[in-house]
Amino acid sequence: MKTYKYLLMAAALTLFFCGQALAHKVNLFAYVESGKIYTESYFPDGRPVVSGKIKVYDSANQLLLEGVTDPEGRFNFTIPKADDLTIIVEASMGHKNSFKLKKAEVEAGK
């Protein structure tokens, strides 16, 4: 009987902490089209990331540019460099995610 009690408690704690981990998730998607890179950032419930900080780094981890998402969670910019690019979004309350675009994807979108 004691074993079941511990298993039940472990399951409850697991569910509790999983829910909190998901609460700090933010989604980021990026694509290249006609010489520009377009990003979309949103929370798991579909709400856009408003005024989220966007940072773009090259393969040498050099910061290429920064910006802020609009009310729809979007941000776009001219391709800064034909290289592997890492795009990072930082939203409120510690929400953060990144998206990697390969050099071939960047070049194909020029």
C-alpha cells in the first residue's frame, strides 16, 4: 500500500512540474522569401508574442541585428548575411526559443 502512495505522489509531482515547463515555452518559426527573412512568434495557446526581442546571430555567434515583434508576433528583415543564422526570440517572463536557418535556405530565398 505504501508503494502505491509513493507512486501516486511521484505521478502528481511529475504532472505539476511538466505543466510549469510548458508554461515557459514560446514558439518561433522563420522562413526566407524574396530576399527577406520572416519570423512568427507565438505562445502554445496561440497568442502572439507582442514586443518580443529578436536577435539574429551568424555561424560565428556574432550578433547581426536586433528587433522587436509587432502586435501579431511577426518581425521581418533583409537577409543580413549568406550564412547559417540563429534567430532568438525573448518574450516576457523568461520565455525564450531559437530557430536555425541553414546557409542553403538563406541563399535559396535571395
